[in-house]
Amino acid sequence: MPTMPPVILNNTPLVALWTLQHWDLLKNLFGYVLIPTAVKVEFLATHTNLRQQDFADSPWIQTAVLDNPRHALSYIGLDIGEAEVLALAVERSARLVIIDERKGRQYAKRLGLPMTATLGVLLLAKQQGLIPSVTGLIYQLQKAGLYFSPQWIERFLTMAQETQ
């Protein structure tokens, strides 16, 4: 078992990177990532055959069971996947939590957990030379149904030095 504290991610970033056919970025950036059981269930709920195969072919995405599942009940207003992400992050002293949903991010901030979101992963990948640009990827995610506020996109593109 790896000795470095884990990176733990929620379903939305997992789906986003899978949709972009870039979830190998998780391996290239972090070595391995953990997802709680509820996130795996959410992820496999649609496009089941394709996702099951891709999941099986990606050993760097590991499923982890909570030591104390009741801890996930502490996060009122979150879905079970987000709640398990936060509980697992606390249990395993995560080095990073990747979560997009605002309420989940608010809880993570209150818990003092280091966090980023899907766009943060893309920015890091660009900074490390793993992808040449983020602009097209953002628009692909929007076309696939993910919402990012125009202000956040503008801020993110500025950070990526891709403003128009």
C-alpha cells in the first residue's frame, strides 16, 4: 500500500475526466487516487459497461471503504458520495480532495482539507506539460452538461494563461 497520503475524489471530477478521455491524468499527476464506495456506485450507474471496463483497466483508481461509515452521516445536505469523500479524506488524512460541488467544497474548507476541482486538475496538468491547453477541454465539459460560471471560466483561463 502506498505510504503517501491519498488524493480522494468525488464523482463529478471522475466523470469529467472520463468524459474527456483524460482520466490517466490522475495517474500521471498523483500516482493513484482513492474513491469511496458510494462514488464508485455513482460512477458505474450510467454507461455501465464502458465505465466498468475503463475502471477495471485503471488500477490507479482504487476504491476504499470507510473505517467508520457513520462519519459520512455528519455532512448534512450532501449526497452520499460527497459525504463519503469527506469522511474518507478525514480518516486517511488526504493530501488533496478533488470535489466540484459547492456545498462539498464548503465542508472541505471548514475541515481544513486541501482541495481542488476538475478545472484545478486540468490546470495542474497543463502546468506539468501533460496537456497543451485547457480551453477546448472546458468547452467539451460544458457541451457534456457541466456548468461553470462565466466568471470562474474567465478566472481559470487567466490562470492557465489562455485568455482571449
